[in-house]
Amino acid sequence: MPGRITICDIAKKAGIHFSTVSLALKNDSRINSKTKELVMKIAKELGYMPDPMLSALSAYRRLNKPVQYHGTIAWVVDNAPSPSCFDSYFSGASERALQYGYRVERFWLNEPGMNQEKAGKVLVSRGIRGLLLSPSENSQTHFNMDWDSFSVVKFGYSIIEPPVHLVTSAHYSAVATTMKKLAAKGFARIGYVSAPNFEQRVDSNFMAAFLTARFSLPESKAVPVLFCETLSKPIFMDWFKKYHPQAIVTWNNAVPGWLREEGRRVPDDVCVAIPNLPDVATGENTKGLCGILDASRAIGSTAVDLLSTMLLHGERGIPANPLKMLIEGTWVDFSSEPQLLKKSPLARL
């Protein structure tokens, strides 16, 4: 057959309309499996390949047309409470979804009479095919639905099942950058405060980055890690008074308050760096601190970018090779940087 093979050529050989071929090539759920297999077989036999220039032209036309409503994306929340710090994920996702013609709707699995099996059926009956699995404080969250019916993207490592594409913060990079910045300030006695449950939720990337960075610091200045599931002020202060760290890296935003209550000035007496500051953290919440500002809204919008592409191409079910998309945050410093070491009596230790 001369020239470029088109969907019309496939349609003619299959004896179906070219629009059906177009949908079948996109793995559209409205086309039955038998027809999809037939179309794919004929396309392969004829040597069909999409025209990248036509695809680009089609994308350009879509961008210059008024956005039409395509449907709803479900923001699925498990039975555990969803921390308010994840609200920015939702905001970023909602804003980006509107650009693609979707709206994002929260779907709670802890509503009376609801369970995961029933939820899957309800979503299908409503014609919802795109799911965003909300992050959870539970580090071992499992979702169980008929995944072949959905295009799915999840947030973070707290969701064990299903093994689908994931979008989250670049946790390892955040701590690695924080350690480099602290070392550049002249700190050598750097302590780390964490908890097992939190490390599970970040796939141990915080701890791994800290321990790796600590190898570049003098061994004589090493401060033992405070790793405690039920961290309290007395436990923390005992550790602090025993080891006298010049700087502390932690995700726990209660630490600066505990230090101030005990008369320690932050950052003049001790520097506190938080590698996962929420992107809404400003004012008194960040006074005297430094760390990495999470790109939470960008995480939400990136998840929708990925999900919309999956919906466009009809990619459903568990992917053979799940992607992990890591979004970098931004270093911020709300501390009195030039005076840190000069004012701190601990800097001489």
C-alpha cells in the first residue's frame, strides 16, 4: 500500500468506521476488547505509525480552543485523616485539571456504608476513570479496587498498594541540600531528629540523605541520631542537653517551640532546619528557621499532567514499569544567617 498508512486504511480493512479505529488506538473504554485487538493487529500488519506532526497540530488546536468539560477526576481519601499540609496538593491538582477540562472531586472512603469495593463500583457508574490517591499519615495504606477500570496516580510512599505511577517531593535531595547549606554556614555538630513512622512515609530518604552527608563531616563532631516513635519534649531536651548540637535537621515542627520554651534562641543558640516546610508556611511558623519549601502545588499539578495523558491514551490498570516523579523544593532561610556562629555559644563546642 503506497504512502503513509492512515486510520482510514485500517478502518477499510477492518470494516469499521475510522472514528472507531481512532478510539481503539487510544485504548478507549467505550470500544470492546475484541475490536481493539482487531485494530491493533491490522495496524501492526499495515505498519501504521502515528504522524508526530499531525499529533502536534492536533495538540495546538486543542490548546487554542475553549476548554470543554471532559469529566471528573476523583481525589480518593482513605479512612485515615488527611493532614492539612496536603491541601496544597489538592489546590494544585484542581487548578491544573480545569485547564484540561476536568474538575477534581474529593471521594471519602470512610463515609457511612462505603468500602473500597463499593467505591470502585460507584466511580465506574459515574463514569469516573481518573483517580488521584491522596497521601495519608498512615505509612502502610492499601487501596483495593478493580484497577483495570481506572487511570491512577498516587502521592507519596505511604500508599503501598496499588503499585502505580507516583508523584512526590524529592525527599533525599531536600535533606542533601539542607546538609550542604548547613555545612556552608560552618556547622559541624549537626543532629537529626526523626521517627520510624515518618521514615516509612518518605521511603527512608530523609535518614539516608542525612547519614550519607554526615560522612563528610568530622567524626569527632558526630551527633547520635534521635530516632523515637513517640517523641516528646522531655525526650528531645534530654538528647539536646547531652549532645549540644549546633544545628538540628528534623521534619518535626514542634522542635523549635520546645527549644524556645527552654530559653534557647532559634537561630542564635541553635539552628533548626526543616527539609519539608509546607509551601504555606510563613510568618511566625517559620521565624528563625531554614530548610526546603515543598513545591506542594507543583506536585498536585504534575500529577494531573500525568493523569490527563494517561486518560487521553487510555492507559489503565497497573503499569508494568511505574514511574516515580520527584519534584524539587526551594531552599529558604528565615534565620539571621550572618550572625549565626558569632552569637552561638554552642559553636565553640
